Amino acid sequence: GKIFYGCSRYPKCDYAVWNKPVNKECPSCGHYFMLEKNTKKDGLHFKCPECNFVEKVEEKETAERLENAVK
């Protein structure tokens, strides 16, 4: 099966997404989280599940995330 992220209040809440949610407010609509996506075409970016705003992740930020993940 494919990994998914769901609501911790299941079964009362059945919200699920397949991209990793990140604690980052959407700068376009103010939605309280964004989804992390990584594609060959667009690379690593954040996408808002409400308004579909896309924010490219800079290479420096990607390197910092990888460095922190190893620790």
C-alpha cells in the first residue's frame, strides 16, 4: 500500500492526504498547513490543499532539511 496521512480523530474524522503535511501557513489564503511534494518536474515544493498555491523550496532550505533529518 501507499503511505497516507490521516486525522488522529479517526473514525469521527476521515480526512486523509497522501503528501506529507507541514506546519506552514499558506501565504496566499492563510490555510493552517501545506503539503510537501517532491516531483521530478517541479522538485521539492509546498502546495496548499485549499487554494492550490505552490511555493518552491529553495536548494539551501532543502540542504538544511536533509542535514537536520540526519541528526
